Amino acid sequence: MFTPIILAPAGYGKMSCARICPRGSFIAVVTKRVSLGLKRPKVTFTRWFHWLLWGVMMGTFTVLMVWAIPQGVYILGNTVLIFMESATGLALLCGVLFTPRAWCTICPMGFTSGNLAKLVSGR
């Protein structure tokens, strides 16, 4: 989960999205034949939508971690797993409705690593 955040400032940008991300690869294989190929809503291309999705997902993750950490390792692990499964479910839905890797264009981790790469490079 933190691989993109480590690679981006090291000068690799969003390379992890194309070559390392298991979710993107999985979604591409699973939805390849069943994707409806609908056009993505124009709002999904906007910067504010990316920030909104990032804020909702990172905010949810933060709240879940604050709740789960005092509960113990078992609850913490299950909470992370459920969060990751939910994100995969969203990715599957995007893959079926739009294109196989539609989620990859709005993924909060890709958005974060892209922003980190720009911040480090000064662009």
C-alpha cells in the first residue's frame, strides 16, 4: 500500500500504478471481457473530484485506524482488509461500467504518488 508513496519521491512517479499495483492488474484481467465501455462522467476528470475522492477515502481510512488501533491487532488487520476490499469493489464496478482500468485514473494512491512526484520535481 505504501510502495507508490515510497517510489514517487524517488523519481519514479506513478510507475507503481502501471507495473506494481496488484489491484489494477487484477481488475484489468477480470473486467476485460465484461466491461461495458461506457463513457466516464466528465466530473471524474476534474481535479476537485480527485481531491474529493482522496479526502473521503483517506479520511475514512484515518477514522477507521483511530478506532481500530486500540482494539488490537486482529481488529486492525480486519479493518484494513475490509477497507482494501471495499476499494477493490469500487474498482471492479468502475471496470465493469467503464473501461477495465478506469479506477486507475481516479485511484487515490495514484493521485497521491503523482502529486508527490510533482512536489519533489518542482513541476
